Amino acid sequence: MWVIIFLVFILGALAGSLGMQQYIQYKLSDFFRRGEHGRVETLLARMSRDVALTDAQQVEIKNILQESHNRIHEIKTQTDPHIRAIIDDSFRRIREKLNDDQKKKFDDFHERLKKHRRHPPPF
């Protein structure tokens, strides 16, 4: 009897965990897919609700968020090529250590990673 209760508990925990993971992934992908304007609006709406911002504060904070995004984008544009070069070099060096069968699997692994690169910063 206790085994059945334990199994039901474990299955419930796994189902809840999987559901939460899918929900979080959906929310994050939607957040990043909406682009700069959507991210700024989402952050502003959340801040307005949680902090009870006035209309005047919303205008000022929206400007700050947009300015911050522009500054981060500028820095990211400058640093991304350097970071990409380091990552590409590390993948090249790792690939040199692999046998032919591993190289094929590693190339597939690398392609999957490229398709699922990290998203830009939230604002």
C-alpha cells in the first residue's frame, strides 16, 4: 500500500515539475520573441503593477529602460564578436581531440547548440 502511495506521489511531483518547466520555457520564449519594445513594455507593466507606479513615473521609467537597452546593445555589439571567436576556438580545439565517430556526434551537438543560443538580455 505504501509503495502505491509513494509512486503516486513521485508521479505527481514529476508531472508538476515537467508542467512548470514547460510553462517557464513558454513564458521566457514569449518574452524574448517579442523584441525590445515588447520586453520594455512587459517589464514596465510588471513594475507598474508591483510598485504601483504613477503615469508620470511610467513614462520616465520607460525611457530609462529603453536607454538601458540601447546601452547594453551597444556593448553587446562590440563584445559579441570577441566572445564568439573564443567559443569557436574552444569548439575547434575540442574537436581536434575526438575520433572520427565522435567528431560527427560533436558536430551534431554543436549545431543543436547554435540553434538554441541564449537570448538577449531582458531590456
